[in-house]
Amino acid sequence: MIGEPPIVVRTIAGLHTGTCVIGGGSPVVALHGWGGSVHSFWPVAERLAAEGFAVHLLDLPGFGHSDPPPDPWDVADYMRFVLAYLDASDLSRVALLGHSFGGRIGLMLAAQHPDRVSKMVLANSAGLRTPLSLTQQLRGAVARAARKTLDWAHLTSARARLQAYYNRRYASEDYLSAGPLRETFLRVIAEDLTPYASQVQAPTLLIWGDRDADTPLWQGRRLEQLIPDAGLIVFAGAGHFSYLERLNEYLRIVTHFLADRSKPAHG
């Protein structure tokens, strides 16, 4: 390990952006998950740099050293931001690494701009919507009805208390901690990227932890079916951050995958 990442703040698409580049050789861009930063992929970047790759890390808008989006963004906005980074860095074609939210961006980018992505490795990627259980559907319907009734009665404070209770009881930690990014978070998670997955042309490696409670393993298996040239590797006992929990295994697999000139996704 060589210490802390050397973060440089650049202006990308009009936003101050925390960035870090390490190593030389074939370019690799790593996209962190929701709430992450340059540091999220730093252990990976150090090792890949030693293997002959130029690894680009960036704080996505709203995280790390980067400015927040000027207004609520969706996945397409983040994708365009990454494209702006590639253009500003003279990167015509790269390998992409993504984790969770970063995987969402990778799926859309690889689908809509196949000329920019040579290969892709997604760890515990988000992007597929989990169907609501009957209990969740009923709970949502009751909550919506209660809010409408309180709105009709102009009971503003009671409605606010009800919403606060509902958030404390049922909202995810990411939603509760999103702060000014809350609307962006809601837009992002509302998108089902199934149509994009089937359009990905780049050989894609999916890495998953079988104990992931945030993006369950069935999503990895479904992405393997949807992406035309994809392979899935499951780390038994690992959770949502499988790439860090099994760092040595992840790096061994990824280094081989990125260095292989053939099409190894099904190998």
C-alpha cells in the first residue's frame, strides 16, 4: 500500500470534481457506489496500477470532494458526467469497474456508448428493481391514503409527523442519509435498467456476494442472463461489498480478465 490517494480537484461538466489517476498503461475507470468516493476503489487501484493499468477514480457528483448536482439527477445525468470526464481526460475507450450505484452508470454507459467501453466488471451492481411484496404494497397504499386524507383536511403538521414516522420505520439508510441528494436518490432507484443490460456489447464480468442483502444474488443471475456476453462469479459468504471483502480474489480475477485479449466472459 502506498498511502492515501492523491486527489486532484478538476472541473468536469462545470462541477468541481475529486479525481485520482494512478499507474500507466491501459485505462481503467472505477465508479463507486452510493455514498462512496475515490477511496472506495483505492485498494483496487493501487494493485491494478502495479499490474500495468492506468486507473482513474473520481468522486461522483454529491460525494467526496465533488460538488453536488445543480438539480436532482437521474442515472442518465451521471452517465453524461462520466462521459464528460472521459472526454476531458482524452480517454476514447476504457475498461469500466463499478460497484452498486456505479454499476447502474456502467450499464447505461456501456449500452448507449458501446464504442467507449472495452470491458466491464460490475460488483454487486444495482439496476434491477426488486418486486414489492404484498405487505409492502399494502403498507404503501395505506400510507398514501393517509397522506391524502391529511392533505385534504389541511393537517400539515400531522402529515409531517406521519411521514417522519414512516421514514424512520421503513426507509433505507441511504435514503435517510441522502440529505440534499434525496430527490436524486429517489430518481436513481426508481429506474429499471433491464432494457439497457440487454444492449451491453462489452464482455462483462459480474462479481457478487451470496449474502448481499442490498442487491440480492438473484439480480446478479438475472444480469448474467440479460447481458449478451457476461459471466457471474459468486463469492460465498460475502455481502454487498464483495470486491473489498475478497480483495485478493477480486484482483486476481479482474487482472486476468482485463489483460486477456480474447473474449473470456464465458471462459
